[in-house]
Amino acid sequence: MRADLYLKYVNLVARRVLSKSFIESGNVLINDKIAKPSSQIKDGDTLTIYMGNTTLIIEASIKQEGKKILVGGTVIDKLERGIYQC
């Protein structure tokens, strides 16, 4: 499945056009490699997604049952960047 479609189907972006520009900005890595909107995501791939001060690490889940394709993902880690006072 294309990376831009995957981000849309798991509701990380509202539209495919936004997904495309988000990926082209270098905010998505697939298995630690910079993604393109047309990059293929397979079941079990690890996605690193930079969203502002938050970094999401997701394991992709893509299953085909007949004509249906089930798309999802499991958040492995969520990292927040910020300024912390001691």
C-alpha cells in the first residue's frame, strides 16, 4: 500500500493531498529510510512519524481478506520533545 494512502486510512491526516505534502516534507520514515508518497508499506513495517513536538513509532498492519484490505497500526512508542524544568 502506498505511504500517502496508509496515512489517510489510519486517520493521521484528513486527505491524501495533505498526506503527500506531509511525507514530501521528510516527516515520515519507513524502516529508518526517508519515505516518498509512493513508497510501499507492507505488513510489519516500522514507520517513524514526526508531528510537531511528537514522534510516533508505528508498526503497520495490512491484511487482505478477499477483496477487503484491513489497514491499521500499533503505536510502539510516542516520544514528546519539550523543555523540562528540574
